Amino acid sequence: MDALIRTATLDDAAAIARIFNEEVEAGHATYETVAHTELQRREWLKSLLARKFPVLIAEGVVGEVRTIRGFAALTPFHPASGYRGTVTAQIYLTENSRGRGVGSALIERLYSAASEAGFHTVIAGVNSKNFACQSLLKKFGFEPVGHFRQIGFKNGQWWDDICFQLMLPATSFSQTANTRN
């Protein structure tokens, strides 16, 4: 499937909430157990965009209607200032968009956005049973660097996460200039 990748706007908050909540309700890409409202996702989006963190939307065509198929974002890894060159990657797709190249298109643009923004490293936590996402990350150079056992509790059971890391090419990261966090 061809996907148009673009920067998110506040008008995308409802679609982002819908896609995120699909995972809250039925998946394990997030260990969140409470659905997010459109307002919560709007505030999340507003905060990231104001601090120049990339948030991307994948649009595709279903029939003759253009629809949002997924989203990706870079978020702060940790609030301590020494971590400001490190970000966490989030990628969420609608169920019918998986295995169709949408995730690859999003992560490719997210990788470029992270480099352009001057970040040093990207971290991604993935459920240990989510082999498709693990393969996708490896395809783009992420390496597994840790295994967190029973880190999230959801749907009556404990889940493990694999931590992946991508070191970005030499960037213009500056300890004093990068103040996004």
C-alpha cells in the first residue's frame, strides 16, 4: 500500500486517539489500560509539536476515501537534561494497515526526522511477542540492547519488552542548544 507521510496537525487528534485506543483495548503495543480521549491526545500532540518533536501521520486510500492508517512520534526519553539527545520512538498502525509497508514508510521518515532534528539516539520498547515490529526495527538498523522481564501487566498477564536502540549518524547535537525536553 502506498502511504502518504505527513506532519501531524491538531486536527489529527481524533484519529490518533482512535488508533492508540485500538491497542489499549485489544493489543499489547502499549501497556496503557485506559483509553485516551481526543482531548488528551490533542494536548499530547500540542505539547510535542510546540517543542519541535516530530509527529507523523500515514494516510492511505480505502476505496476512494483517504484515511489515516497510522502515526509515529518521537518523544522525550527522560526528563533529566542529560538525556535531551535521546528520544523514544512510538509507532501505531490500524490493524488492517499492518504488513502493508505503512510501518516502514513511517519509520523511514521518523529516522530522517530524528537525524534532521539533531538527536543522537532513538530508543524503542517492543513487546517480546511482537515479532513483526522487532523485524521492522531491525530492518532500519535498530539493535536489541535489553530484555525487560514482566515489565507491563495487561489483560491478566505480565509481558516482557525488548529494548531496541538506534544510534544516529553524527549529528549537529549540541549539549547547550538542544533544549526540547
